[in-house]
Amino acid sequence: MLDQETARTAQSNTVAMSASPATNVSADGTSTSTITATVNSTASGTPVVAGDTVHFTVLPGQGTLSSAYAVTNSNGVGPVTYTAT
């Protein structure tokens, strides 16, 4: 029998990504955009519990991130900041 933590992390989830601003981020080394992942349970469409980790990557030479991962809050949202280079 799986414990609740194992069962929760074993289920399939969906991740919706958004950026703000989504366009016109100048590659000047100072312009930023907030990249947000929203993790939802595929079974119900409701946010997962807080504490899930979402990993982010950027292609080499395409900018930097404030963190390589974000931990979701109670709404299933985990943001990082992208700086364009």
C-alpha cells in the first residue's frame, strides 16, 4: 500500500506555463520576464498541494533564471524570473 505522499507524487499532473511579459523582452542583460508554472491534477483540474518542485532550464546563451526550480504554493503556482541576454 502506498502512503499519501507516494500516491500524490505518483499521479499524473499537468503543467501550464505562462510568461509576463510574454513578448518584447530585450536581450540586454537587464530585461526580465516572470515565468510561472501552474501544476494541476489531471484527474480534477484543481491545483496540487503546496510544495511540489518544478524544474526550469534555459538553453545556453539564451539568458539566465533566478533559480533552476520553484516550489509550488497553495495554488499550485511556482514562478522564476528570466533575464534575457
